[in-house]
Amino acid sequence: MYRLKGALWAASMFLVFSACTGSDGPAGPPGVPNMTSKKFNGVALTWTDKVIVSTNFKVATLSIPEITQDVIDRGLVMVYAELPGEGATWSALPYSYRAAGPVYSYGFVIDPGTVELRFHRSDNVVPGIPSSQFRIVVVPPTAE
């Protein structure tokens, strides 16, 4: 039985690696020009308290002039946080985690020229200032 499995494995590896021959295909479409990525230190941002639908938030508004109405309508804005204790791991927002009791949640809202970062606790206590790093990525729409 082991010889049969070994022979099948060897034959499948031969097929996998020998099947990768042939000429190159046509060139793909050009990449997206003018993509923007900006990094912000959460501690250095100006955070304010804000109540939204009876919910307490800390918010920070970032000026990102690359976010136009066209980007909002047809492009892409992504926001990531490098959370404390996670090392160099970046997590896409929205993101929530539990830390010895309440659930902490990060979110964001975009408008032309701005990203508003939002930080909230599930127990609705006004949260402190997040010590996370944030990255904003703006991808403009491609030509149609």
C-alpha cells in the first residue's frame, strides 16, 4: 500500500512540475497608477469624543486629499490598523477584539478629502486614545 501511495505521489509531482512549460501569455493590463498609502501614528492624532446614536466614540479626522468623489463612487479606500500586542500584523477595518471585558471596535467613515477613524467600547464607556498605527490606502478608479 505504501509503495502504491509513494508511486502515485511521485507521478503527481512529475505531472505538476513537468506541466509548467510553454510560451508566455499576452501581457496583462497596466497596473493602477497613483495608488496612495499613508501611515499615521494613533497617539499623535487629535482624538475627540463624539456621540453617534447614543454610542460613545473616540474619533480622529484625517485629511486625505486623494479621496475624491470619483474615488468614493468608483475606486477603493481601505483602512488598516496595526494593533498593540499583535506585532507587525495589520488588520483591515472594521475590526473588533475583546480585551479583559469589553469588546473594542475600530471603524471608519470616508468623505471627499477625509477619513474619520472611530474607536468604541461595547460597554459604551468613552474609550481612551488608541495606540495603534493606521494605514490608509486609496486606489483611484481605472479608466472605463
